[in-house]
Amino acid sequence: MQPGFGLGLRPPHYRAILELGAGVDWLEIVSENFMAEGGPSLWHLDRIRERYPVVMHGVSLSIGGEDPLDQDYLAALERLAERCEPLWISDHLSWSNQGGTQLHDLLPLPWTAEALAHVSGRVQQVQERLKRPLVLENVSAYLGFRASEMGEAEFLRALVQRTGCELLLDLNNLHVSASNLGFDAQAYLETLPANAVRQIHLAGHEAGEHALIDTHDRAVADPVWAVYARALALFGPVATMIERDDAIPPLPELLGELGRARALAAEHAHRAARVAA
């Protein structure tokens, strides 16, 4: 595992990263943005990859969907991995297509034994194809399923046990889901297998009239920073990044947020060392 601190690689920052440096340990790319054969995005990726390790983060795998896994998509994912040699490859524990139609959303699953068996088989197929563990991210939820037989954290724990996959823990998504559905974020964290948490996302949300809305278009909120502090206490140093998908600010603003994450992690490490001593 490579811990440290990163940012999502976004087009407005390409030039600044190449000319001034990013001040990060690694960068996360959205896989689908670099699957074309040539073009300016790949040119920039190649230049940036010479300076920084990258991780690949997808949005179209639809690991929980009913349609067969898209073999053309997996082939493109393989080619991109060969090109940029990522530290790890992640996607979302969700479904996003049906009947061959891409729905362009990350839709949640019912937490049932049937869904667990279905997703486990598909995860194993992807891992065999990519020859590495797949890292899966929790998505935001606004409604629960009556059919669910367990909590999301229990589902994730069982999925890791069955497949050896790893987890990308989006703490903004966790806070949004916990607030909307009324479950305990601390108990959720305590249920997860700590050694499977490969990466953490920190992002922003907005308060709607009846629910928190996952927007990823603003600064990390104080309650999410509080969840991060609890995650550090449970999991220790985990690779952490600030994720901004819209209303993207200048690079120094995001680096300021990342500095807060660094400071919290350093504070936890200092406290843990004192306890150990």
C-alpha cells in the first residue's frame, strides 16, 4: 500500500501541475476520460505520469448491474492500466446500466445475500481480468431498500471476505448516507475490515430541503472532517485525497484542503505514538 495524499486530476489543473508541480504524492484519474486512442488528455497524462504515480478511478463498470460485464470496456481499462501503471484501480459498488442503456448515475444496491453472491462473482471476473484486487467505493444513498437483509458495512465486509477486493471509503458519501438513512457512521466504520481500506475520498455536499445531496462541488464540510478523524483512529494512515468534480477551484485552494487532511493525519500519528510509548 502507498499511503500519502493526492488530488483528482482535472483538466483545469493540467498546466499548473506540469509547470509548478502539484505538491501531492499521487494523482487520481477518472479512467473513462483517458480511454480514447490519442488526444490532448492522453498527452497530458503521459507528461504528468512521468512525475507522479497515478491511481485509476472508474464510473462505468456497473459491478452490481444485471447486464453482462462489458468486455470492450474491460479491454480499454486494461490498455489504460498498461499505459499508466496505476497503484490501484477502483470503481463504485453500484449499478449504472440496464438493457444496454447507460444511465449515467451510480445507483445503490439492496444489501441481500442474493446481491452479495451476484456482485462477488462479477468482482472475481474483473480481478481475474485485471490481475489485481479491485477497489470498490461506497456511494451516496437517499432511500433504503425494504428487501435489505444487512447493513451496507456488513455487505462490504462479506464482499471483501469472499473476493479479496479492497475498499475506497468515501467519507462524504458515508456522512450523506448516514444522515439520510439514519444509521450510525461510527458503527459503520467499526464494522469494516480495517486492512482492506485502501483509499479515502474527502468531498463536499449540500443540504437539500429533506436530505443531504452529494454534490462533490464544494469544500469538505466540518462533519466530514470529524468522520475522517474517527477513520484515522480506526484505520491509521490511509491514502487520502480531496475529490472535486464540479465548480473546480484553483489548485492552491484544493491543496489547502489537502493540507488540513495532512495535519489531521499527523496529529493522529503523533497521538498514537504517544499512546504506544
